[in-house]
Amino acid sequence: GEARFETVNPKTRKLERVIGFEKVLHMTGDEWQLEKPFMNVYQENIRCDIKADSGLVEVENLEGAKPSAKQAIMKGNVVVHIHGQGKRSDSYIYLDEVAFDSDRSMLWSKDNINFVSREAELAGKGMEIVYNSAKSRLEFLKIKKVDYLNIKEAVKSEEIAASEIENEPNK
């Protein structure tokens, strides 16, 4: 079955992050080589799932605490799925490799990336996603070099107007 590392916010007791995998292929000291790793991030205003073919995780074993994943690299058919909230639709980032650092709450890649959502499509190279776990919010998503950007027409003003009306409480 699946194994997982869970990170719970000490103040709110809410689950903030899960790093899991189908199986450990190899262990060298604190480094675990993983098959089919995944990561789920649960924050107030961001919900994000990442999956890949393989990964390397650096595990931190602190006295009296459960082991936690300090850093991870996920490789091969990486998909970052950022769940839409409110009026934002779901977006997907496709890339070959992404790295994660728990101390900095940061995901990054130097790789070619493709970003796809209902509103836009983007191709570029290099990305950083930083979320602030103290404030439970996404600080930024930065694309280093944009090669192609297409803002789609699909999102019409009528749609937005209609959804705003629906969301109003009954008077």
C-alpha cells in the first residue's frame, strides 16, 4: 500500500501537506528513492496536488517526532494540479522535474513547463511556487521565461456576471 508523510499545522491542527508514494525502491541513509510519488498541499486559499513517475526524498528523523520529508525531487511526467477556487478554474502545470523544500515551503523547476487552465495557456522555462504556511496563502507563482502565452476567449464577461448574480444570498 501507500506510505505517506503528513505535516499538520501545530496551531490549527489542520493537515497542511502530504507526501506519499507507492513504493520505496531504494534507501541510502536519509535518502529514499520512490516510485510514483505524490504531494498534496492543503492551505486556506490553495489546494494543490502533484504527481510524478519517480522521486527522491530526503527524510528528516527528529527525536520523538514522526519522520518528515525535508526535500524532494519529483521526476517524469510531473503534473501539478492547482484546484480552482471561487471563479478560478483548475489549472495544470506539466513538466519533467520539480523540486520541493519544506523549510522554504517552495516548489521550483529549471525545466520547460506548460501551464494550462480554462483561461490561459503558457509555455516557458523555469518556475517557482512559494506558499506561506504561517499565513496559509500562496505568496507567488513565478515563471522565469515565457515563450508562449495565450489568454483564451472562453471566459466571457456574461459568464462572470451570471455567476456573480447566482452567488448573491437571497434577499
